[in-house]
Amino acid sequence: MNKEVDAPKGRIIRSQHVKLGTKNKKGQTYTDVSEMFFDAERTPSFLTGSEVIREAIKRASVGMSIAYPITPQSEAAALIGELYAEGYLDDYFRGESEFAVMSQCAGAAFGGMRVFTTTAGPGTLRAMENFSMWAGSRLPIQVCVTMRGVNSPLSIQPDTLELAYLLESGMLIWHAETAQDLYDFILKGFIVAEQPDVHLPIAVCCDGFFVTHTKDTVELPPEDLCLTPYDPYKSPVPCMDMECPPIRMMRDPFVMKSNYISYSTHASWQQEVRAAIERSRKHTAPLIDGLIDVENNDREILIVSSGTAVSQGREAIRLLEEEGIKVGLVKIKTIRPFPHQEIREAVKNAKHIFVPEFNMAGWLAKEIKAVINDNDRVVCGPQVAGGMTLPSEVIVEEIKKYLGI
């Protein structure tokens, strides 16, 4: 069983897993996630984001990973295949399509395995139906979404539009700025998603190429540590029990009995999935040190963003300060749950809020506008799409233009 105990980063769920402290077949020691990140010595390594995914899964006690190649996640999927060959996963294979992969992931999770997969761009959209099925079935599968363009004409470059499609899927959604974020979020994401009062799938998203194919210094815990295994018997719904709603999918569906029962079940379960997303806050915030990061939010001008747009915002702030323009920063780490109260508090003194995004939909600006007072303070942009870069100078120009400088 698990219990809450006081910890340096707040109240963190500490494992009481029966295998805690024992070794797996590779000689790794099953370790509490808080010990792995807050107590164990960490060593700097220079890695691409794809290599970071491999290092995370090497320590994640994953049972099953299923892959289908699509740029820019193909390299990570291949590296996970190497881990399988080395004995770090119980099973691994290539599916027939992205839709098939996500269906097969569901089957593995129904059977009680910890499951991880990767996807990107058009693959995410082809698989979309399965994500809501995962959430409705309360399957704590993790998918790493290495985001790329989904629009026509074709683009394989970074574009965060696909994250907008995931917003109401019922999944937890975390957005990594850096390779370090990506590593941390993958391992910590399993622990949050598998909590009995959460037990939902999680999409750990990163901006393709900017994170997956560039090298960065990442602090890694020792290779001989790994997460405690997933315990499917802590699921809030029985594992593979087709007689217990809402997993009753194979026969005798609700709609065949009564429209009223069908609609009521569907409505109540959608509410429960959303409530589970909200319950994840108390597990997430201590592990990732809050749902947002804030720098100098007492200033009248703020940049609020997520993913690598945050990095571009940091450089824009440096350039603006050289001209005597003071700007603060709010980095959003979790999109679901969305940090409503944290953002309201962080921007309460701001007169101008700029939201740079790697997409033309402006989904993050819309989310922010929906939760703050006086939302005419929000400037939707600058925005780029289809794989265009977002130079820091463009953010500087947007801010200066808006201020009439």
C-alpha cells in the first residue's frame, strides 16, 4: 500500500511496494521515486531527447512497449527496442498502424502491465479515438508525444497543434521544455498516473526535434535504480472484468438496455475522469515542484508559455532587459490538470501577458484567457506554425510593437 509522508518537496506519495529494495532480473534495485530524484546522486550526461527517453524507460520497470515509426519519435521507439533486446522490458513489438498500436497498448494495460509508447503528429491524430477509450477505461498508459506538424501541406517539423486535440481526451498532459523535463516527467508521470485515486493515461509531450534531436545536459540517477513495478490490483476498476461498468464493452452494452442508463453512465463517468484529473494535482505538484515555475512575476509585462516556447521567452527577456524593458516569466508544466489558481495568482499584477506558441490555433492563450480576470491583458502571440522557428527576436518585436516602442 501507499501512504503520504512529509518530504523535502512537500507531501509526496512514498511507496510501500512489496518489492521495494529488492532487485529485478537486471540487478536494478526497486526504488521509491522520491528517493530516486531527491536523494540519489545524479550524474550529468550529454544526450539527445530520444536518448533521454531510452534512459528513462531503462529505469521505469515497463512491462510492454509497442511501436510504430513516425518522425520524430522513430529513434526513441528503436532505442526502446534495444532495451527489450537487453532484457529491460518484458515485451516489445511493432504494430500495424498508430491506431493499432494504441489499441494493443490498451490490451496490455487491461492485462495488468505498465505500458509505454511514443507517437507524433499525424500518428497522434490517427490514434485519437483510443486515448479517450484509455481514459474511460482508467488505463494508466503513458504515451510520449514528440509533437510535429499535422496540417497540410506536410511538415515533419515542430508544431504543438496536436496537443490542442488532446485537451479533452481525459488524459493527464504534461509539457516538457527541456530534455531534463522530459526525463523527469516520464518517470514521475508513471507514479502519478498509477495512483488509485487518479489511474488515468498520461501524455508526456515535448516539441519534436527541438528536444528529441538536439543534445542537452541531463542529470541522471544511477542505472542500478528503477521504479517499483505497477500494481494493477490498485486500479479503481477491476482488471479485465467485463461485467463491471465502465469496462463492460464486449457484450450487452448499456445502450441496448436503456437510453437513460446509457446516458447517465456516460455523463457520470466523464465527470469522474475529470475529477480524477483534478485529484492528480496533490500527487503532481510535490514531484515536479509545482505545476508552474515563476520568475519576476511582480513585473507589469509577463511571458506565459509552455514547452520550448519558454526557452525562447527566456532569451527574449534577456534581450529586452538590455534595452531597459523588464519582463517576467511563467512556465506552465502541466496542461491537464491546468493550473488555474496558480496562473491567476502569478499574473495578478501584470498589465500585459504575452503567450508565444508553436501553433496557429493559440490554444494555450485561450486556456489562459478562460481562467483569469481582465483577460484582455492577454496577447495571443507571437505564433508560428508548420515547423517555423520562433526566434527570440520575434517575441521581442511583438512586445515592443504592442507597447508602442
